[in-house]
Amino acid sequence: MKLTKKSHACVRLEKDGRTLVIDPGGFSEEDAALGADVILVTHEHPDHFDEGRLRTAMEADPAAEIWTLRSVAEQVSAAFPGRVHTVGHGDTFTAAGFDVQVHGELHAVIHPDIPRITNVGYLVDDGRVFHPGDALTVPGRPVKTLMLPVMAPWNKISEVIEYVREVRPQRAYDIHDALLTDLARPIYDRQIGALGGSEHLRLAPGASAQV
């Protein structure tokens, strides 16, 4: 499977000529979802869900479909009847040849005064890739490649390190990194790499790896 990092929290997965895109939000490229057979959205925050990007992809390919939680589905399902599917924790489905399990229910706590919204993570092809969205969800299954949210208003590096230790992936690639400056990246690379217990990797936007 080919993994391509897009800006911030968006990733593209490709295998057997099919493409799955996760979280083409407002911090990702304008064409982040274009060409996708399947689009997964973890939650409604605009850095993960951008209606314009979804509409562009869905209108370009009448066969493209979206899987997401209710809060996002309610905003786009009327425009694309029968092509937007609502999922929640514990659900499984197969789309464009990708087997997906849904894990998690709530967004991480930003502040106690801010109500928590729903959030789901997606485990693709029996743990080959896990994208947790905006939560440190442990899927309870072996994970080969963890998409690791490294910088957010809701986390700190000690929590990120403990998350890697708990999931125990073979490798962890940074996502949710648009707010992380180049000056800080070596610090995160060194500390997560030294303390997480798994191979810690980073891809520049547009770069790819086989997973």
C-alpha cells in the first residue's frame, strides 16, 4: 500500500489502482480529496472536514463515496444521496477494496469548558494503517503504521509519547503538524523517537512511503 502525506492531518492510501483519502480539511491542499474512490472523515472540525474539498471530489467522480460520523454526514448527505455513509465505534465496512474498522467516540479534551464533540478513528486493512483523528484512541488491535497527531491544542508531547508506547505500532508517521514549526520539529523527532519505543518517521507534504 502506498501512503502519501498531505498537509496537516490528511493522508492518501493507494492500492490496486484505488485511492482512499482521510481528513481532507482546510489546512490540506485544495485538491487533497480529488481522485479518491473513498473519503473518510474523522470529525467536523474544519482542519479535518472541508465541505468544498469534499464536494469537488464527489462532483468529479460520481462513483466516489464518503464514510463519516453523523455530525459530518448531516452536512453533506443531502447533496449526494446514497453516497454518504454514517458510521460509529465498532462498525466495519469494505470500500473500494479497503477493509475499515471504526474505533473511538469522542474528540480529545481541549479544555473542560469546551464541550467535546464526536470523533472516530479508522483502522485500515487489518491494522496496516490507523488514523485516530483528534483523539489518542487505542484500537486494541495490532497496528503496523500509526498516523500520529503530534501537535494540537489538545495534546502535549508526553501524551504523544505515551500514546505511541500504548499502541506499540511498528512505525509512527507524524500528522496534525501544520502548527509545528520547523524550529521545533527536531525536538519532537528526537524525543518521540527516543522514548516512544517505535520507529518514528516524518514525511513532507506530497511525499510517499510503502506501508
